[in-house]
Amino acid sequence: MSESATRLSVFKTYKLYVGGKFPRSESGRVYEVTDSKGKWLANAPLSSRKDARDAVVAARKAFGGWAGATAYNRGQILYRVAEMLEGRKGQFVHEVADAEGLSKSKAAAVVDAAIDRWVWYAGWTDKIAQVVGGANPVAGPYFNLSSPEPTGVVTVVAPQDSSFLGLVSVIAPVIATGNTAVVIASEKSPLPALSLGEVLATSDLPGGVVNILSGKAAEMGPHLAAHQDVNAIDLTGATEGDLARELEIAAADNLKRVLRPRPEDFNESPGTDRMTAFLETKTVWHPTGSLGASGSSY
Amino acid sequence: MPTTASAASAFADVTASDGALRRFLHGLPGVDAVGLEARAASLGTRSIKTTAKAYAIDLAISMIDLTTLEGADTPGKVRALAAKAVNPDPTDRTTPTTAAVCVYPDMVATAKAAVAGTGVKVASVATAFPAGRAALPVKLADTADAIAAGADEIDMVIDRGAFLAGHYLKVYEQIAAIKAECGDRARLKVIFETGELSTYDNIRRASWLGMMAGADFIKTSTGKVAVNATPANTLLMLEAVRDFRAQTGVQIGVKPAGGIRNTKEAIKFLVLVNETVGEEWLDNHWFRFGASSLLNDLLMQRQKLATGRYSGPDYVTVD
Amino acid sequence: MASAFEYAPAPESRSVVDIAPSYGLFIDGEFVEAADGKVFKTVSPSSEEVLSEIAQAGAEDVDRAVKAARKAFEKWSALPGSERAKYLFRIARIIQERSRELAVLETLDNGKPIKETRDADLPLVAAHFFYYAGWADKLDHAGYGANPRPLGVAGQVIPWNFPLLMLAWKIAPALATGNTVVLKPAETTPLSALFFADICRQAGLPKGVVNILPGYGETGAALVAHPDVNKVAFTGSTAVGKAIARSVAGTDKKVTLELGGKGANIVFDDAPIDQAVEGIVNGIFFNQGQVCCAGSRLLVQESIQDELLDSLKRRLNTLRLGDPLDKNTDIGAINSSEQLARITSLVEQGEAEGAERWTASCEIPSAGYWFAPTLFTNVTQAHRIARDEIFGPVLSVLSFRTPDEAVAKANNSQYGLSAGIWTEKGSRILAVASKLRAGVVWANTFNKFDPTSPFGGYKESGFGREGGRHGLEAYLDV
């Protein structure tokens, strides 16, 4: 009995993350996900337009509560995501290394950066309003205050190459300010995204705030871009052919806010523009006036 | 149209207790100061020219309670004022008379004699004018004295101290008592001293309080404090009489007093009347100006319209 | 209101403005004819009198103007901000000096009352230039990083409802940030923009920094589509806004859109009722209701509906409709026969759908385009007059029972530009304001504007903000 039997590992069935639950694609379809060398890693759900539709419903349902939560509470939850990720770092290092063909140490650096990004945005939730809003000194007896408010449901076409740091870098700013997201993960490397769903589910993030779909941006994108109950679309990962332009045209149907793809190094410190891209400015006026009826002097 | 008495009975439950009265007055719609002042200012931009101006000037003259309320008032001064009220412009007999002369109670008899047979009324301030700081019997005696001397109208002041202390029923009962004293003999104008009530919400509450207690007129001020009639507080009181009539059928007059010194300002007040309560109030039975120097400016403007030349102070009388 | 106190006519003097029989395009500092020689007429909507004949810009002219703006951009953007500021201050001052002339001109070309052009449009125009003039040398401190750069040539298309004010909203921030502009005024109201061209000359503004191209929709489309335009700013209809969003898809052009609205004006039972009535009137009858942020849906708490409507109708009967140059006119002319036809058709639909129409009793002049102040009761969310932007003096009245219902109805719209709240309860204002999906919320007031206050919509009311520090972003490469 010198040969000890090698233990057969348990494969993971990767599933979507929609409305806080982990469904398979309603279509029953999957596609093969391989590592950077072409080795089979897993079968991922090949989401359909109906999955996208369900994700929008979940995101809309979650919007009121998430937008209405205190900024402090959102910050606590985003920080909790970082905490949960820290504990599952090994898994993500492994998945990122496979997905992006990185060494263990380089993949670890990417995952560290992604965790730190959650921390960065966790701190922003209760500061962005002070930075981009404020009182306006109007020429009249009125109190006038501008505040940023979340745009609503945001479709995010996640970066194709940066499967985890890029993913986190586009999701976190969207939800930090109170939007909810429907995310199309990197088509060729969706596993870190699908695993992130599991982390989000255990981070006190309300179901539906982030919904993660794997599959083809070219298939789901047009439906999400044209969806009348989606308020904005981030086209960062829509780099295939003419896709970004097509989606931008479809997005005009209800005048979605559009963030066009642009060259981006996710290792750099992010500014605020990924947050402000999905913020509305609301300005509220109210009369002040004099304290008394005796004229304008007091 | 119901009489004032029936209006009072319509509010019997409201005035049954201090608490009920407070709840009613504090349940009146609030007033947004900026919005009220903006509306008054906006009506102040009306451009009243030519025929409309001529109409407005004569109307304004006819609405004046020509007033002297000085410690130095003498019979001579009052007679001169009365003469001016009866015959404002000696050079133009088509000029209307003023509505009334307004004097202290001890000058009523003198004034009454001076305007006898002219249609010009005599109004007397009463109730320990201007502060109103006296006991009710004193106020009643003051009122009775003025009426006995022949006053056609009584301009009483409310007890602002009681009002500001929240003793609304006390204020109500005082007004009602003075009204009873006036009876059918004199019309009662109730002065709120809006400059002391300070807030527009208080002015609306005081207006309703006065109207429910039997005021024939509600009047802004005594002319003795820093801020008297303004377009905004007059607009607010016009809204009150409008709403009161809509609710009770009883029409109440309005009298802005103090601070209205020239034609342009007076016309702005008439525009407020015209566009808030309409022509039913465009009559000196329902709207008055408490003023003195205003008359001469109206007369100079009237002369300008008649002759095409600008007039000067030497062409109107100084009384 | 029939009254013994009838106001005699008090017309503002027309002689303060001298309108030439014809105007050219303003390109590279000169007035020039259109390349194809096309012209169109602009008429006064209150009399249908032809005011002037205007050169109509075509695609060739657009190209010429964009080239001029591109050429001017290099030097203009390189000027120290303090120098650009002084040009804008000069412009602001000249506008103040010429404000009476411009007010009369705007009233003639647009049809709106002189009271409004004199007391609202022109003061706001000058204030807007003053405000952005001050930003020109302070951009480092605006919160967009150090030394934020302009975009280049801005193609701007403006509507006819506030011709000169919309020009100011577009041109002032563009120039302050170092961009050059090609602006197309609306075909029914080109005159004040052409007078503005003259003001630019008086101010000594370098040639090509501002170019004005009168024309119709196709001129605007050519401008927006021009490949050398870096920035597109449009105020107008949502339909055209969507077409613009499609046409710039896939380009690097930065876009801001200020589009339609169907603003809800919510009156609670504890509102300051007299001021609320004024706010409702101002909200829907200011500028004949031809205002994108108009409070065109009145949501009134059912418990005070009858009382409020009585007050409102009484007030509407005092509105004075007529000669826009008369200083006592409250309601002027509708801007064009096309707009009048659109209003009329939507009102007919409202009647056909069973809403109850009430129209103020006022005499309608025989010439010109007019529509008496009108309100509809018994309106529900399902009626077209509760959903479509009428852009005219027509108010749809709906009722609600609870604050939740009010918010739900207010937000039940493709638009999200403006809303009003009337209540004396402070916490209710803040709670409702935070739930309304609208870019501007007026509480216990309505239709207030200020250059420091950002303005713009949610949802299909467009994107981007004009005014305030926020308004700089649209013209900076950030």
C-alpha cells in the first residue's frame, strides 16, 4: 500500500450572480473557459438576453434601497467586500493567474491591488457628495444646494483583459455612489468575476446591487444598451469590432449616460471620473427670506 | 349677504376657548415670505398710464383718511386739515374729497364741525392709541368718548402684547367689546401694528382674529413704528378679506396706513386691490389709505395730468 | 377681469431697436451671405410681421465656420485666462448697456412679454457672462485637476424659447474655458444671436472665436456631424437629442443635452396656498409655458383640490394676454404657427380622451399666434396630456392622496428635469426632494434660475449640467 491514492478534486460549477442568487443561465447554455494556454478550466454559463433582462429587474428592485442607504453604510459594505476577498485571496490569485497567464506573484499583486481598490472606493462613499456637490450662492433670497445622486441601473461591460483588477475597478465606482449594476464579465476570463459574486453575496451587499453575467457582450450588450429601464452603460469592455459604437447608438433610445471605452491602466490610482460618470446632479432651491414681515432688514 | 353678527356666530365654536382659537389660527395656511414679497413686487411693476392713472389718482384721493395724530395737534390744525379734506385742490373743484379725516378722540368734535355736511367722515383713533396699553374699561371709555363726540369711524389698536403672548381670546374679546360699543354708530377699523407682529403668519392670524371679532376694516399700522404699510403686508391682508368673504359672505375693508407718501406707491396699492380682490373693493367704503403727505403728491400728479406741466409744492396747500 | 380700473396700454418703445432688413451669417468676425445664397424670413409671432430676412447656413457654411473656429482656437485657448475673462466681462457689460434694446428685440422676435425679457431674460444673460468670466482664470481651482484643457471647437444648437439666455448658457462657459464656438440659433428667433455677434465685435473679441449660423434643423445636424467639432451642446427636443446622441456615437465628441420635461408641481395640503398658486402660475404660464422645466403637471393633494383649483382659476382670470411689448402683459404670443398647432392638437387630444378643459376668459388678438391659459382636470397618468411635453400654456391637474403616491406619480415619466414641492413641513420637503428623480427641485418656489446653480436633467431630459462650477465640465477635457 505504498501508493497513496491521489484525491480527486471537486470541481466548481460556476454560476451567475443575479438578485443575490446563483442561477444557471435560463438558456441552459454553457461555454468552455480555458486558461491563457488553452487548457480547459471550467464551463461558464452562456447568458442569454433573458438572463440580462432578469438581471435588470433585480438591479432595479435593489436600486431604491441601495441608493437610499446611508453613504456610511455603503462604505461599510464595500469595506466588508475587501475583508472577504482578503480571506479568499488564494482562490483569486489562482483564478487570475490562470485567466491572465500571470505568475503566482504577479497574480497576487493584481489581487492585492483589487482588494485595495475596494478599500479606496469604500472610503469614497461618504466623501464624493462633499467634493462634487455644495451650496450655490444664488443672487436672491434662496438656499440652493447641489448634491450628486446615483443615475440608476448601470450596465457595465467589464474589461476583457483585466479580468479581476479591471473588473473591480469598473464595478466599485458604480455601486459606491448608490447605483446598481448589471455586469457582463470578460468573455474569455469570466471565472474571477463569477467567484466575485460569491464574495459579494457574503459581504452584506444587498442582493441585486451587483449582478454578474458571463457570456458574450456582443449578444447581451445590444439588449442591455436598448433596455428602457437601464439608465447608463459603461462600454469599457466593448472593444470588439464596432460594438461600442453600436451599443452607444442603441443607448440613445432612452438617452443612457454612456462611458466610452478608452485606454486605461488599472494599476494606476483611479480618479473620481468613474464615479461622476454615473452621478446626476440634483439642485434643490428653497426660499430663505427675511425673518419678519417688517421689511428686508431683519 | 350675512351680517357681521352671523359671521361671528359661524365661528362660535372656534372662539369658544383660547385653545380652539389657537388651533384655528395656527391652522390657517402658512405664508412664504419670499413668495409673498415677490408677488407684491411683481404687481408693483404694473405700468399705469394716462386714463388709468387719472382714474387711480382720483380714486386714491377719495380713499384717503387724511390724518393728523400729533401731540401738538390743535383745533386750528385740525380745522385746516378738515378744510383740505373737503377741498383738496382749491384750483380745481372737480377734485374729489378725501374719505375722512383721522384725529385723536379729543379733536373729534372740532373735526366733526369742520366737515359737517360735506360727506367727509371723521375717524378717531381710540383704545389707548398707539400702544394700546390700557385696561379694557379705559379703552371702552376712550371709544365711547370719540363716538359721543361724533366719530363716524373708530380706529382701534389691538393688544399686541397679548397677541404675541398667545392670548388670542383676550385680543378677540377686546375687539368684540369695542365692536359692541361701536354698534351701528361707527364702523370699526382694527389696527394690528404689523411691524410689531413681525411675521406674515402672525399678520394672517391677526387678520382672521379681527374679522371674526367683528372688524369692519383691518388696518396695518399706527404710523408710529419703524415699518408700517408695505405692499406685501397689504397684499396679505387683501388675501385675508378675500378668503373671509368667500367663506362667510361678509366683506371687510382694508386700510394700509403709514409710509405711503407718493402717487406711484399709492397706485401700486390700488393695483394690489384690483388684482387680488377686484373692483368690489375699489371704493372708499372698502379701501382706505391712512396718510397725510400722500395727498399733496396725488394733487401735483393730478395737476400734471390736467395741464401737461409738472407741478410744484407751491401749487398745493401745505395743510 | 372686467374692472373699473382698466389699465391703459403701456407699450415699451419699439424705437430703441433698429432691425436691419437683412442679416448675414457671422463667420470669422464678418457678416457674410450663405454660400448658396439661401435666406429665410423671421416674423414677429404677435403680429406675423416680417422682421428681417436672414441668411440660411448650409453645409458649406458650417464647414467654413468650423474652420474659422478651429483657426481661432489656437490663439484663444493659449490666451491667459485673465485675458479671456476680460473679454467676457466686456461682453457682460455691453449686454447690460444694451439690455433695453435687446429686451425689445427678443420680445419682437420671440413673442414673450417685455416684462419677462426685461426682468428675467436679459438680467440673467448678463449675469451668466459675469459669472463665467470670473472662472476663466480660476480653472485650476475648479476641481478638475491642474490646468484643465479646453476641448476645441464647440458646436452649439439652441432653442427659441429663451434665445439669448440659451446663447449665454452655451457661449459663456465655452469661451471661459478656452473653446471657440459655432452656434446655431433657432430658425424662428435668430435676431438676438446676430445682435450678439455685433456685441462680440464691440467687445473686440478675436475673429472666429464666436461664429453664428442661423438656419433650420439641417444646419444644426450638419454642425453636430462635422468631423472637426469636438464638443456638441444642444438644448431642444428629446427627439432631436436622441438623434444627436446617435450621430456622435463612436466619436470622441463630448456631448451635453438639455431636453424636454414634464415637471410635476406637487402641492400638499399644508402648503402656503397663496404662494403655491403663484408658483403654479409661474411654473406653467411663464413664457407661455414654452419652458422645458415648466411645472406642467400639477399634483395636488385630493383634500385641497377643489379649494386650490378655485383659487387658481380666479388667479388665471387676472392674467393679461396681449401685445408682448405692453409692460402690463403677462401672457404673450406663442412662438410660431407650428408650435401653436402642436399645442392645439395636444389640447384637442386631451379633450378627446375625456379630460375636462377650462380656459381663462381673455380676448385673443386677431393677428399672431395665441393660446389662452388652459388647464385640464380629471387627468390621470394614462392621459397623453399627462405624459407628453406640450410646451405651451396648458396645465394638467392630477390628484394624489399620500406623499408616497405623489412621488410615484411625479417620477412616472420618461423625463426628469424639474419638480416643485409645496408644503410648510420642512422634513417633508427634504424627504420628497430626495426621492424625486429630477435635476432641479424647487421647494416653495418655482422657475428660479441663477448662473451659479447647475441646471439639467435626469433620464430623457438629457445629460450634463449647465451653470455653476458643474457647467465647466462640459467644456473641459476631463
